[in-house]
Amino acid sequence: MDKKKDSLVEPGHDLSKGHEDPFIDFLHRIIRFAVKILAVLMVLVIIWGIGDVIYVLYQRINSPPFLLLSINDILATFGAFLAVLIAIEIFINISMYLKSDVIPVRLVVATALMAISRKVIIFDFEKITPPFVLATAAVVFALGITYWLISKKS
């Protein structure tokens, strides 16, 4: 990915190795190490999430009526699946950051779109209020426009 096309930081203001100031270079190495720890933790979250998906499916299928899923069961399963996919997207964000030393803005916005989409899919319309739905719609619209603008710029 091109640093100039898809980053939040100006060229020359990233966390690349070999900064002219040794102290800043040391701080950059600490931040890069912290990001690597986050990557390891995200992999653990993904594995845990897969276990959760399996557990949710097992529970839903083994509760009466056996081997049948209600619409609420299906939505709960979708929510668990999408949570794992979002965690994978976050891991990809972290990996790309480690490779390029810049934040991949388009991927971050796409991950946010996936997260808000997950929220919309699992809405319980009996419990949420109309202002909450409108606010969520505004967030989806804003993220959609942002993603479109970023994609158009590339």
C-alpha cells in the first residue's frame, strides 16, 4: 500500500526505523514493540472468538427444539461470526501498520463500516429507540461517504 495514498501521517512523520534523533528512534522501537504485542493479543482474541462461535452454535442447536434455529439464534450466530471477522480486520490493520509504519485509513474506515454493520444486523428493534436507529444511520452514512471519498482520492 502506498504511504502517500492511504495514511494519516505526513510523509517523513511516521514510525520508521532510523530516526536522526536516537531518543526518538528508541521511542519508535518501543511503540513498534507495543504494536507487535497488540498483534499477538488480537490473534488470541480471534482464537477465543472462534471458540465462542462454536460454543454459541453448539448451545443453540442443542437447546429445544433440537437442531433448529430461531431467527434470534441465527442473528446471535451472525453477531458472533461478524465479531470474529472484525477482529481479523483489526489484526490486518495492525499487520499493515507494522509493514508500512503508517495507518491504513481506508482499511480502518472499512473495519468501522463492518463493525457498524454488525451492530445493525443484530439490532433488537423491540428494545432500541428511534433516535438510536437514526444516530446509527447517520454513522453508517458518514462512514460510507468517508470510504467513498477516500476510495475516490486513490
